[in-house]
Amino acid sequence: DTFVCSSWYYLRFCSPKTDTAPFDAEELKYWMPVDQYIGGVEHAILHLLYSRFFTKALYDMKYVNFKEPFKRLFTQGMVCKDGAAMSKSKGNIVNPGKIFSKFGIDATRVMMLFAGPPEVDMEWTDKGMEGASRFLNRVWRLIYNNIDCFKKPKNKEEVYPEDISMEAKKIKQKTHQTIKKVTEDIEERFHFNTAISAIMELVNEVYKFQLEAEEKRGKEGDVFVLMEALGMIVRLLGPIAPHFSEELWQEMGNKKNIYMQPWPKYDEKMLEEEEKLIVVQVNGKLRGKLTVPASYDDEKIKEEALSLPKIQEKIEGKKIIKVIVVSGKLVNIV
């Protein structure tokens, strides 16, 4: 029975060269238990159950020093088409060869990972494939529009805040916020869909910021901010679209493979907002917006909101009952 073998194979993997016993108990002390178990929900009453039974039995017989074989469990959803799980017997399958030929393997990966949280079922759609392909093509164009940034000799090793424009500072901040978001979404929740969404947001912001091909806008250091943002987009896409990312990584002049790079780290200081956008309401209706320094407290924000010309027009001659301040987000004048 296959479940007899699959219920303990992970123990054998820890010491594959041992030929005098099923496994080496000393090797198990280092490698086991398994950090992460990922499987279909149907495994919860089959493979997972049998594996736990085998491990508990081996523990009682003192062959292993742990009671549970897996530290964490994650069950992913099914890929569905026409409202049912894909199945050869039902005939509701998609020929992967045709999809790969038309859109490529990486676009297929992006579509499936972006479709929704991995723990729920996903419905296959051809429109989803077209959207994933458009996104990757957009990233490709963004990199090639600015490829000269990576080929010109650099005169500086470090860029100081005074060397970059305000727009560049916002892009740098967005870049580090994206690194944090993608890291947490993948490592903690396996939510590749929201990780991809965060990368898309960064791509949109960089498109707005990118330097013209012929002449440089802004300050001298802006090009370094652009290079960092582009490099991070490609690196963050590495585990999601590996072939695509590797191609761009090499075109950007990097010698070592992208998968050999350490995972990017974000700078805590760059996550701090310098300014906040405050929505101003009168009796619950939007009447204005203002941007204030992040250091402003609620009282100062209230003063700024009440001083807006549009707000003064709305409240002129009227009695203010109260002013509600939702810290750093909203002011509602009643």
C-alpha cells in the first residue's frame, strides 16, 4: 500500500545513505520535525493522519524523539473550471502545453498565484492569463525603458537625502514598503496574490516616476533611486516568475544568478511616512483634503482642517457641535 511508504518517507530522506537501518536517529534530531507540510485538503484524513499515527507509534517505541512529524500545516485549494475541480474523468481540464506556448510558464504561474488566497479554490479563466501576461510585459517594458541606467558608470557609492528629489524619496519609501509587504505575505501567510498586488502598485508608481530616456529629471541621485526600485521589482518577482526575472536580472548587468541573491531587506527608517493625507468631512460628507507633516498631532490637524477655505465656506454662520479626529486619517466636523 502506498500510504505505508508515504507515511514515513520523510524520515528516510534525512539519512538516505544509511544502509543498516530505515533511518539514522541522530540525523533525525537535526532535521525533524518537518517545518512545513503543504498538501490538498483531502490529505487531512489520509496521508496526514497516517503520518501522525506512524510518528506517534515510533515515538512510543523510542525510535524517534518527537511526537508530531510536522510543525505547520497548510492545505491549498483546488483548481476549478466550470464550477468543479479539474478532473480528467470530468473532462474539464486545460491543456497546459497550449497555455505555455501562448503565454509562457511564468505568466501561468503569475495567474494562478494572483487568482486568490492559496487556501481557497480558484476558478481558471483565460482572461486571468491575459492579465498576467500584460503585467509581465509591462514590467519588461519598464526595465528596458530604463536599461541605460544600469550600463552607465556610477560616480557615487552612496546617495544622501539631499541628493534626491521629493518624488524620488516617495519612490524609495514605496520600494521599502513593498519589500516589507511582499516578505510578510509570502513568509507568514503564503498569500502570493497580495504580494503580487503590492509589486503591481510599485510598478505603477515607478512608471509615473521613471526618468526620460534622453534627459534626466530631478536631482542627481534620482537615478540611483530608480535603479533600486527596478532591481527590487525584479528580485521580488524572482520566486513568482523565475525565468522572466532571471532574464531581466542578467540584462541589468548582474553576473550572479538571481536565485543566488539573498532575499531583500527593507530599511525600517524608510517605512516612516513624512506626510499624511487627511480627509476632511462636514456632517459625514467629503468636503476637502489636506496634506500635513506626519509629526502633527490631532489638535494641529484639527486646526489645519478648520482653516481650509472650502471648509470655512461650509461652516460659516453655523454652530459647530463637535469635531471628530480619526488620528492621521480623517476630520469630521459636525
